[in-house]
Amino acid sequence: MNYADRLQQAIDQRGNACLVGLDPILDLLPPEFAAARDVTRTRAERARALGDFCCEVIDVVAGRIPAVKPQSAFFEALGSDGVRQFERIVATARNAGLLVIADVKRGDIASTAEAYAHAFLGGVPGVHADELADAVTLSPYLGSDSIGPFLEICKRTGRGCYVLVRTSNKGSADFQRHGSPELSFQVADAVVKWGAELVGESGLSSVGAVVGATHGAELASFRERMPRTPFLLPGYGAQGAGAKDVVGAFLPTSGAPRGALVNSSRGILFAYREPRFAGKSWKDATRGALDAMIQDLGAALGAR
Amino acid sequence: MNYADRLQQAIDQRGNACLVGLDPILDLLPPEFAAARDVTRTRAERARALGDFCCEVIDVVAGRIPAVKPQSAFFEALGSDGVRQFERIVATARNAGLLVIADVKRGDIASTAEAYAHAFLGGVPGVHADELADAVTLSPYLGSDSIGPFLEICKRTGRGCYVLVRTSNKGSADFQRHGSPELSFQVADAVVKWGAELVGESGLSSVGAVVGATHGAELASFRERMPRTPFLLPGYGAQGAGAKDVVGAFLPTSGAPRGALVNSSRGILFAYREPRFAGKSWKDATRGALDAMIQDLGAALGAR
């Protein structure tokens, strides 16, 4: 089954389109995991604490949401020890029934792009199949031939990718809005073309687009340009976007949400730091924040 | 001493501006390292063979050229075991007196970009200082706030970065030439701005630009736009560009080359496969190909 169909199945099963970003920022980790930022520990010990935290988060969210999105950078910051933990949490999340989107934003040419595709999505025999992701995020700056090797492997292995179209940060306007039509529209058109051969039974493609939830008013025009593209919407919560901002990214449906995942990272992982969860354990705070997000998003979609 | 000055010092010492890309493509490795592609071996054994090959290449090129550029993708394809070997070859190259440019083409926002900067350039206490690179390649799609954290760390630690401006591949035209003026010119102007506070005693900045050697005629216009920017020029050799194509990227000087590094990867690492080196060991072939590159580049620069 291709990625788009597996994704829609997971959304149908859970009844929501919430994506939890596993961004274990050292300075924000609960005190139980302070070993991760203790420079007197070995790097391997620090990395293990990072992995332990993410595994416990996975335990809290599994069964409630369709997918998680681990952010590679926070693991790479602890070198190969960190990468070993990234592999561990990918495997842990998949074994817990979650789809895994590896947030790596890679982009390189030809044989190099192929090596990255092998690294995260597989397609070569004998190499760490348990630790491969279901989908990966990609940066389009190098053009079509940097995306091609990923499309090949997605086709062969039933996996997916999300191409950065319009990111959630303020600086996204610097280059993504360059030209007329703006660059992000040109990338959007390319995403549609790349994804044409990967449309599944759900009517959606396995080639998705990253579009910041922070660009509320523009979301509808991106949706119009990319009618069969699954969206990954960062920027919810800590970055400022709310449930009403993302409604325009979803496809019309009478049942479960369709066509987008809404990501929150810090707002879920580090909810224990918010006054509204004062006195609660970090796990209860995370659970509470996720419940609130599921409810808010469901209400906003229901009110369409 | 800042990165630009250390780089120019290394170029002065070696008398050339050749950069060897460490791209250990599994299928092209000499038979001595066939373990790297043997799927009956463990992943750690395969990764070690990859690392062994690169360490032997480093042994051949050390003392002859200013810098090497390991390509992270080929190591990541073997998971955390591969990343461990990436760390090993970074340390080996630095200990052999080579500058190391980690070719990782990362690009992400805010705290995530900072984590990547920590991963490759350091700036946090207690974490794998031996295995940090001198400079890193970056993708600009996410805008200024994705570059900022790297500039901070370059300033604090005397390290450098090279931002993708116009890559060597055919698909580079897809988005990099979008708009008028084309996007790559806008990125070039941003590179100048980002690098203004990192200009060293050499008159060059520690913020460099990746400009494909395959765009011969345009190199001079990029050089005009970025007069204090060190260029990293991929595309030499296997990708089709020759010594005459890259001359326009260098700054005028009567001594050692100034202002650019010319990269060759496959043409050096896998020279043993070329008919002209038939009957030679892979090391002799690699040594011969590097000597030829140094000579060709020197002659073309001397004839200016």
C-alpha cells in the first residue's frame, strides 16, 4: 500500500490529523531527563536520556494520533550516539503503530540524493530496515534531479516524502516569495508534477508539501494549486497558528480529516512548562495538551 | 584565526586550491573495500570498510592539498554506524593537517538550525570537539533565519560555511534561475550581507558560496557580485568542467590561488577505473589523478 493510503487509513483510525513533532530541545527537557544536558556525562549517556524522553512521549501519544515527526537535528547534535537514538525512536514509534515522518530536510544531487533516500527510506538490501521512516522531508533548492531518486524509492517501497514549499518561519519570505509568480508557487506546481505517478486509492499522492500553518490566508491558494497533495503544516501552537488557521488546508469530507497533518512540537512535548499545567507531571501535561489540540482541531474542522 | 584566513594560509602552504570530495560511493570502491557493499556483513563492518577507504585516501592527499570535503550522505546511508565513520574521517583528516568542509547541505529554522550548527561546528561545551568540521555547506531555501545560527557559531569558533548559490547539476536551473533577477543572484547578495561581519585579515569572508564549475560563463558575474566570498566549485572532472572553466572564479593575485576551492570527488577517488591508469593500484591512480588536477589548475591560473 502506498504512503498516502497508509496515512489516510491511520487518520481514519485515530479520527484526527494531529502530528507530534519529536524535537527534544535539551534546555526544555523535563528534569527527569537532565542527564541529556549534563556535560559531565558521556555523549552516549546524554543521547540515551534524549532517546528515553522521546520513547516516553511515544508511549503517551501512541494510539491517539496517526503519526510522529522526529527532528533529526537534535539527535545529530549528539553525533553518532544521537543518530543511534534517532534510529531507536523511529523503530519504537513504528512498533507502537505510528507512522514516522523523518524531518531531515535533505536535498542533494544524483547519487548523493540516492544515498540519502537509502538512509531514511531504504530500498537497498541488508541495511537497517527496522529503523526506516515512512516518509521524509525534502528541500527543493537543487531542483528536480534532487527529488527524483526519492520518488523512485517511494514508488518501490510504498514510502512518501514532503517537499518544503512555504515554511512556517518569518525568513521564509526571503527566497520562497522571490519572483512572480513567487518561487513557492513554482515549487508547488513541481510537487504536483512529481506526485502525479504516486497517487493512491485515496486520491492523494505520496508526494506531500510542507506549508506553514502560520500563513493562514495563503493556505487556501496552496490547496487550490495542489489538490491531491497531502500537506504537512508546521507552526501550530508555539509558533502562533491556531486550529482556525489550518482549516483551509484540509479537503472537504464528511468523515475523518483528509489531506493534511497539523504538527505541534514544543506545545506538546514541553507543555509541563505552561502555567495551565502547573502541578501536573510532564506526561499528564503532554497528554492534556494533546487532548486539547485534538479537540480544538476537531471543533474547527467540524464547524466548516 | 577565522576560517577564511586559515583557508588562505592552507592554500598558500600547499600552493594549490584543490579540494578532494570524500564521496565513498559503494559500487565504485576498489575491490579491497568490497566489504562495504557486502550485504552479508553487519552494518558496522560495512561502515568500517567505507571509513578505511576514506582514511587511506586522506593518507594519499594529506600534505598536498589544503582541504577535503566528506559527503555526509554516503555515511548516513549506513545509519549511525556510518555516521560514526564520518566522525572518524573528520578527525583523521584534521589530524593530518587538512581543513575539513562537511558537505551536509543542512537548512532548517531557529533552534533546529542551531542544533545542526552544534552538530557540525560545535559551540557547546563537552560535545565531540575532535570530530567537528572547519566549515559546513548550507541550503538557503528557508531564508536568513536558517543561516543566522551558523553565523553566530562561526563568529564564536572561527569556523566557516558555504551557502548553496548555484549548484553544478542540470536541475539547478529549475528554481535557482527563477525570477528576475534570478534567485541565485538574490541568494548571492544575501551571502555578501551575511558574510560582512566575518571578513578576515585575508580580505575574504568566512561565509562562502557554492557555485558549480559547470556554469563557466556565469562564474565571472557571480564573482563580481561576491567580491570577498570564498567560492567552493563542484563539478570539476567527472561532472564535466575543466581547469579553464574555473579560472574566472579566482581573485587576481601574483602568488598562490586566492578566493576559491575546486572540488573533484569521483575523478580522484575512483581514478583507478579510468583507462589511463590501467594496471596501477587504486592509490597510485588517485595520486596520479590528483597530481594532474593540481598541474592543470596551476597551468590555467598561471596563464591568466
